[in-house]
Amino acid sequence: MTSCQVAKDPIKKVAIFGGTHGNELTGVFLVKHWLENNSEIQRTGLEVKPFIANPRAVERCTRYIDCDLNRVFDPENLGKKTSEDLPYEVRRAQEISHLFGPDSEDSYDVIFDLHNTTSNMGCTLILEDSRNDFLIQMIHYIKMSLAPLPCYVYLIEHPSLKYATTRSVAKYAVGIEVGPQPQGVLRADILDQMRKMIKHALDFLHNFNEGKEFPPCAIEVYKVMEKVDYPRNKSGEIAAVIHPKLQDQDWKPLHPGDPVFLTLDGKTIPLDGDCTVYPAFVNEAAYYEKKEAFTKTTKLTLSAKGICSSLH
């Protein structure tokens, strides 16, 4: 009796991106190490390429030079005529799309994009497609392999919030987000967790290629509902901060009426609405400029059919 309901092509080419944001140092540190010594990421039958996505931002230890590289992989930016007048990250996006994307001779099957967050989100996998059996199976494998260490899944499918991420040029895109870690800082515990996530992800791909069948599975995910801005005064300045009872409580249920913000004069601003949400990216440093205090998510279960490699 086979558990294989869907046969997929074997995986040949994998890229691991670090430094999409130049001040998120775990991915930068790991990718630089793997460029010197790639033995840890090699798997028989897989071509695995470590890659610094935004070298200028890495050099300056800043998130970006002109604009956020992780938001410009949309058809409009990728289709612009290349010139020195374009923002650096748009030019870089075009280069990355040319090197790794579907139109290149070298199109990549999987891109893992390594990120840090200042929020207390632990190990998080970012999923862009809720109907992709292969990705759900991979995430299920990583989650099971990391246990008892929790691993959360952040689903960024949304009708109006368009992300246009760096990794989206691959057939299968996976964001890896580990925190809390300040910008421009390396923490050994966060480094260890990200390394393990990549190890398990590559093991999954290797096992899949070798003919292992993965039976039907289900995963719990947190789907983006909306971004919440800080309260602001008439000048547009922030008028309240994240409430101590919400700080560091990523992924914990937040009920209507629970404290969300605190003003300087001690007034608590509660969660409005009528449903329980699960906050993520609470007080993320990089999102002050995006006017995002936290993201509301809802908890769902996604199912995947059994998969196997079409070669076996």
C-alpha cells in the first residue's frame, strides 16, 4: 500500500540566501561560513548554493541601501529597464531573478531565505502558498524534527497584502525567521536554531529525492489577517507603546479587551473587535518605518496529500 498520492519531480537546485536584510546577522554569518566550507549543507544529488542577497547592505550592517529588497520582487520592478537610476535593491532584485528565477537557465527549485526578528517569535517558517503539498510536507518534517522545540508557521497569503519576497523567484519558497535577536547582533542560541532548521530542511529534500514516501499530514499555521499600527497623535508621531502584557507574547492568544498599547500617561488601549487573534512580529524594530506594531493572525490547519519523487 503506497502513501504516495502526488508524484513530484526530484529537487536538483537549492539556494540558501543570507543578508536579504544586511543587519540580520545569523543568515549572513552562516552563509559566509558555508561559502568557505560547505560540507554541512551538502547532500548527495543536490546542488546547494549559499548566497549573500544584499552585499552592500551587509557591508554597512543596515537593513537596506535604498529600499527593502524583500518587497520588490513584483513584475513591475523586475520588468523595469535596468539603469543606474533605479534603486540599488531593484537592480539587485533583477540580478537575483536572472540568476535564480524561472527565466534563468539555472532556475532553482527551492530557496531558503534566512531572517532574524527582534520579536519573540522563536523558530518560524514563512509559507506563501497554503495549497502546496510539497511545502506543507517539508514544513511538517522540519517541525517534527525540531520537536520539542516549537516551530511556528506564518502564512502570508492575503488578498491585499502583497509581499513580493526575495525567495519568491524559486519554485518552492521558504522563509526562515528566528528571534528574538537585536539587529547587528549574533546570539549563539539563535544561530544554533537556524542551523538546525536548515539541516532538517536539506535532510527532507535528500530523503524525498532518495525515494522516501511522505504520508498525508497536517500542520497548524498562523495566517496573516491585518497589520496594526501604533496609536498616533495629530503630527503622526507614535502616541503609545506596546503594553508590557503584550510584549514578547508572540503566538499567544490575544482576546478582545486584552491590553495592547500603553500611553505615557498610563492609559491602557485594549484590543478591539470580537475575535481572539494570535499576534506576531510584536514590536519588531524593522517595522517602525512600516507603521506596524504587530500583525494579527488567525490559527488554521492545513493538510497535504502524501507525496513521493516521480523518479521512484
